[in-house]
Amino acid sequence: MTWMNATVRALVIVFYFVVATVWLPDFVLRGPLADSPSLVRDGIVLAVWTVALAGGIYGLRRFQRQGVI
């Protein structure tokens, strides 16, 4: 694997985690759930964040087993 290839893969991983665990929960919190009660908003945003984080970790492990990363 070349340095350029490794750099691109690392940037893709960082981009995923930033979008999935920072931007998406914030978007859900401020967008569709803006008028919901705080307990409902917090619960849904926590679920979105947890699924995004778990999916990212699962994807990293799967790609590692396949030799992609």
C-alpha cells in the first residue's frame, strides 16, 4: 500500500466518523426534532449516534479482516 493510498483511506475513515457521529446527530437534533420534547430528542439523537458509531467500528473491523485497511 502506498502512502497516497493509505492517506486517502485514512481521510475516508475520518470523514465517515465526523459526518456520522458529529454532523448527523446535530442535523437530526436541529432539524426534524427541533420542536420535540428534550427527552425524546436526546433519546433519538443518542440512538442515531450509537448506531453510527457501532456501524463505523463494525465496518472498520470487517474491512480489516478483508485486508482493505
